[in-house]
Amino acid sequence: MSGRQGGKLKPLKQTKKKDAVVDESDMEFKKKQQEEQKKLKELQAKAAKGGPLVGGGIKKSGKK
């Protein structure tokens, strides 16, 4: 058996994070994504209030 099996293992070293260079195209892209998320949340809130949009299921005729 190895000599270190019983003790507490050291955590693996994390790589250092590099300073992210952010240019204008990245900023615009992030801004667009945030706006789209806001729109989606608004639409979801409206849909929740309005009830079901479609009747759904099989429509039954009155005839037998």
C-alpha cells in the first residue's frame, strides 16, 4: 500500500484566471442576450396570467 492512503489528500491546484480582455463586440453580445432574457421572462409572465393559449387535446363532435 502507498504511504499516503490514510491521510487527507491535498486539493488539486486551480489554474489562475487570466484577465479577460473584453472588446465592444463582446459587450454588445452580452447586452443583447440580457435583453432577450428580459423579453422571454415578460412573455412567460404574460402567458402564465392569460391561462392556456390553446384548448389542446382531441375535439369531440356532438354526434355518436
